[in-house]
Amino acid sequence: MFISFDVRGSLAFYFSEKGKKDTIRDYFGKKPLTNLFPVPISKLNGNFINEDEIKMLWLSGIHGRDNFKADSKVLGGKSVADTLDPLIDQSYMMSAVRTEVWGKNTKSSIGINPFKSSIWRGPCKDWKTFENRVVEILDILSSNTNKSDNPIGILSYPISSPDDLANPYDFSLVDYDFLPEEDGQHRKDLLNKLQYDFHVELVPTFSDSDIALDIFYAGKQVGNLCVELKVDDYKVSFHIKSENVFVKKYFDQYKRVFSYPELVKCWFESGHAVVNGMVYRTGYQDVEYNKFLWAGFEEFYITKEKPGADPKKPDLRSIGKEKSLFCWVEKCWCGNWLNADDFNTTEKPKGWLYCDDGAGEKADFIHYVQHGSLHLISLIHVKASKSEKSSRKISVGAHDVVLNQAVKNLRYTARKTLLEDLKTRHGAASHKGCWLNGKTAKAEDFFHKLETLKDSKYIKTRVIVIQPHTQKSVYSANNGNKIKTQLDVLLISAENAIRSSGAEFFIVGFDDKK
């Protein structure tokens, strides 16, 4: 059954067949429905969403897929908007809502999904009730000019035009591990090819809203391009305005990502973010993360994560023999401190260090040391800097992948679970490095040491992320800057997730003053 209503040029359609309305909606403004347009989302928001009267709220995350925030969630209550967390929930958008609105004489409950141009009410006992409800909705739309882009202040919201975008400062791709198979094998294969050998650098453009990139393969530039961002019905597409090709094979390989907008993440100084194929205006709160640890990294290469010539097949037997960040951990990591003020590196490592790098890892390294009466277990995650240039800016993208990896294995911070899994993985691996006080040791002895902690009440677990992309001088000089605020929000969100499991969280940046 198909029913249509017309009240002074505002139209409503009812379809009895499940899913049919969504199919038809996709043709609004296009052939064959070129003269039929959806009611602007801002108008639906302004006329039907009352922040104080929300009873149900459906949220979708704009943070991308990660492991310390749900992709989506549903909240219910008397006044749901009052329960939102200004810090944690600001990376969500409203996808649908059930609220109460005033009709001619009475208050009634109404559900709305503004992105699907969909409104729903409860069951109707007869035709007259149904007709009156629909006519009342259309009458409100045709007789009011109320508009609201962001009806729930704390949340982020998508924009319908890229006009306000300005100054992209960070560009990255969705992490390969967080793209589900059902999103398309071609996209998975593309990300897999790009995740190791390619990197890009943002460069200035004539238009503030364009994205211009120098593209590198194996450290050598293979071309550059300038991309214009377009938004149609809130969905992003990319138009390549210009390109210079130096090595066609690799340039064309990377250029393919712009055919899949959902693979791209880009942050703008104007406060916008491109995530999940849409552009969002973010309302980041003025928060500050104050638990950075700073290290000089001496003569080690901050852009080289693991030893070996091929990043896809690292030579883990060479840990400690080269100048990668893995080697820095083996040579310089010190766990004998309790707070950020006491953090230090060392030339004479103490305690146990075990490398668990590989598919299904719990961390790149697990470190154990006794500090007074406390037993300190550190799960260390290492990520190379995106650049070694002293002019590099703060980067959200350089941190979000490694933070996701750090958080996703939090359930292994329970000593027994961690130990059992390490034993299993060790038995199936060809090589796992282990050291005691800086000298090669047997992994079995390390496992035995962890077993002796079985009944100890004095175990403290820490999650450590090593990412030298962030420079101390740059981070300190950007107080109040939106770029720094976006990074701080990400770090505090990760810290909250980690603390909820009973562990502490610290991140190690680059002390460029040393």
C-alpha cells in the first residue's frame, strides 16, 4: 500500500512494504524524482526535536571504528540529553530520536530520523486518527520556519555544505584491522597494500578547503595531487582537481582511496572532520591531557618502528642490534617510576622484557619490574612517527590507530589471562625475544616469574603508548589550539577506557629539547 498526503506543498508518503521508503528516499532530487526534495534536516530538527523532552536517543560514532567506544548506542530515559557526557559523547552524532512535541492541544510522542527524512508515530486505531496525525506533522512543517543545525548541544553533527571547511592539518586512512570484511574485500585489499610502504604529507593549497598531498612510496615521492571535497545529501565525494605523476604505478595505487570516501580521515583547523564518508562539525570541549612522558630517543630513528629492511617482515632477532624504536625499548626502557614526574630512561635496564609482536599480540612488549613493594607490569605499544621533520605538526591520525590497538586488549591486563595467552602464543611462534636486566633470557623463566605473582595484592598494570610524532615544544606551544584540543580529547577518551579496566595510561612523546 502506498499513501500520499499534500498539505500546502509539504508532502508525506507511507509505504506498507518494509524498506521501500528508504529506496524511494535515495531518488529525491534525482531522476526520476527531480522535483521532489527532502525537508532540510535543520528544519526537521528545529520543528520536532526538543532537547529537554528527549525520551530515546540513537547515536552513531564519528570517531571511526575503534575499541574503546561503541560504533553506535541507544539511550533511554526521562530526559536523555541530560545524561550525555560532554567529553565522551562529543564524538557521537544523533542518528534518530524519540521526543515529545506539542500539537494543537496535547503533547504527543514522535520519532524522527532526519537523515532518512523519516517520522514515525505510534499505532493508530482508525483512519481518522492516522490522517489527523500526518496532517498535523505537515501543517507544522508548512507553517513554521524553525531551524536548528545542532539540536543537542554536546553532540557533533554532519554538515550539508563544505563551505566552512578550512585548513586541513591531518590526513590518514582507516586502520586495516578495523575495516570489517562486509565493507568490501577490494577496500580491505587496498588498505593492506597501502598500510606499510606509503605515506602522505599535507601541503598548502590556493583554496583553504582543498586537500593537497605529496604521496610517498618507500620514502620516495611518487606524485602529488589536489582534491576538492564535495558534499551531496550529507555524503562526501572527492574530485581530483590536479595531479603530478612521478611514478605512475604507485601513484595510481594510492589515488584509488579517493574512490572510497569512507576510508579517508581528515581533520581541519576550522573544527571539522571527515570520517565515515561524511563531514562533521565537531564541538570539542576545552580539555587538556597532562600525562605525556617525554623522551629524547637519542640516536634512534623515530620513523623506523621495527628492525629489518622490510616493514612487512620485521627481523625481530635483531632487536637491540639496530636503531629502530623496538631497539630503543630493549636498550632504554625503565619501569622504575610511579608517576609522570619520575619517568626516566636508562642505559642499564632492570626487570623482565618480553616481545609479543605479531598477529593477535597483547602488546609489542610486556615489561615487569618490582618497585618497592609494588609489582609493575607495563603493556608497551610502539608506533613510529609519521615524520622526522622538526616542522611536523600535532597529529590526531598518528595516535588514533595505536590507541585503538592499545585499548582493544585491555581484558588481557588481568594477570592470569595475560599469562595463559602469552604461553599459548609463545608455543606457536618461531621466535619471541626475552630479556632480564638487559641480557637475553628464557621466556619460560619470565612466565614462571609472572606465576609467582598469583596471590599478590600489589600489582599495578600500565598501558604505555610510544609515539614520538608529538614534539614537546610544539605540544606546549599550542595551548588553546583546536588541533591540540582534538588530540587531547582522543587521549583522555583512551585514558578513561583504560582506567575503567583498572590500569593506568601513559603516552611517550619526543622531547625535542634534549
